[in-house]
Amino acid sequence: MTAFVALTCPQCGGTLPKQARWRMVTCPHCGSTVTRATNLVDAAQFHDAHARAYAVFAGVPEQIFLRGQRYQLLAQIGVGSACDVFLGQRLAPAAERVVIKLAREPIGAIKLQREAAVLSELQALKITGAAYFTQQLPQLMTVGMTEGSPGYERFALVRRHVAGYWGSLADVRCNAPNAIAAHHAVWIWRRALATLGFIHGAGWTHGDVSLEHLLVQPRDHGGMLIDWSSAAPVVDSVHGDTLLSSATVARDLVQLAWSMRMLLSPDTDVPRIPDSVPAPLASLLTRCSEDAAWCAREAAQGLDRLLLEAGRASFGPPRFMPFDAYSPAI
């Protein structure tokens, strides 16, 4: 025997039409809007609630609008060759901190479009290690031309702001005019080598490794390589195979070594390696910054192994050393 089910209005108890089983209906007795499903929302009520939720942001200053979202510019945190960089916030009931890059000129828009394309491709990688390393790369949110933003009608790129990253190594260098302590260079260098090892293994090069493009997270000794507008894969034009030449690998690794020299040297022009740097670390740093062919042969993984050995020889077993003393005030 089939059970008979009668649908009744929870407001008045009146019988509902059979359509109430799969969609919203209006009770013919009391006029209430009723649905049996728990995952349906009345469109009018939703739009009303949405308008109320966003009305509180109407008077917020320094807003930009991009692809249906609104963002507030909180503070300028960088100036690039063709873009201005801001710490921002996505204005929504569930607010989210972001980094916003605004192009100052047409070339800036081209660079942001290029960077967005590269980040999208890197995030789509499925090779070994991708689940971890793609989380250590910038997370693209959106890109495009801002709309209805007086004073900020510019091409923009928005990426997620990861908590704990308070500045670049260029900021660190400004806060350490006499250079950083040598033991910090070991973990900073190793974090960058890990990222380069992953992207080189995926057939990509960064192309512009510098203090400005290396972020640090002191709490967990984290590092992030940013600004991927100069990144490129090396492709065999005949067979379409992804290949890395020794020159492109060496460029990233040598640029990284010179960045470490900048951190460790009190000089601002040609950074010499000071006597305060232990000999094993100084020797490795010298060769990495001056012998490109050797860097290419060792690759990022080989240099990381040599750096770990030099660090042990210089400072003993690895241990956590607080890095907050170099935090920039932003």
C-alpha cells in the first residue's frame, strides 16, 4: 500500500497544491510563501538582504570596483616600475584582505595581464609537489579594468593577502642598514631555492628574482616569490616539449645569490661579502653569484643541499631564530 502524503501550510494548516513538492508556492488560504525544499531562497528576500548587507559600505573611502566586487585601498605598500601596490580589503559581509596592483601606464596593464596568465598556469600544475608549492605562490583572485572608481580608473590585479607576510626583503634591507645576521640568510635562501626548484621542474623560470620580489613571513620562516610578469616557459618550437636551458636556470639562481649578498652586505652599490659571514657560507655565496654554469649544473636542489651543509658548518644544527627585529612598519 502506498502511503498518502498531504502537503499542508505550516502557517495556517491549509492544503497546498502538489507543486509545493518541488518549488515555492503561495498558500491559497493565507498567502504565505511556502517550499518543501530547504535549499531554496525567495529571490526578492535574497536581493533585499544582499542590499542591506552591502549598504554599510556605501560611505567607505578609497573604493575600487572590479568585476562585480568592491575593494577598499587601505595602504600603499609598494611602487613598481609601472604599477602601484596596495594592501586592500574586499568589502563584503565576509571581509578578506587582499593585495591590489594598479597599473600607472599602458605597459603596466600589459604586465598585469601577463602576470595573471602565468599565475593561472602555475596554479593549474599537476606535477609532484604542486599541492604544496602552489600554495606558496601568489593566489590570483581577479584581474581587469576598474569601474566607477573616481581617481582609480586603472587596470588592476587582485591577489589574496596571506597573513604574516609583512614586507619584501627590500623592506628588510631598509630596516637593517648594516645588513642582516648571516644565520638568517640560510633559511631565507633555502625557501627561495625550494620555490625555484619546483618551478624549474615544471618548465618555468621566474626571470626577475630580486629583494623586491621576495616576501618573508617571520613567524613560520616562510617565503614567497612574487611578481611573475617576467616568467616564461622554455618551449621547443619544433616538438612543443618544455625544456629548460642552462642559461635560464642559471639566471634565476645567480639573481637569487646576488639578492642574498645584498642582504648580507653593508654596501649598497656592489655588495661585498663581509668578514662576519662564516667562511663555508661565504664560499658558497661567492661561487653561486659568480659561476653561472656551475649553478646550472647543480640546479636548485643541489644548491639547497650545499647550503644546508654550509649552514651546519657555519652555525651548527638548524634551530629557529626569531626574525621580528627586521619587520618593516607597514
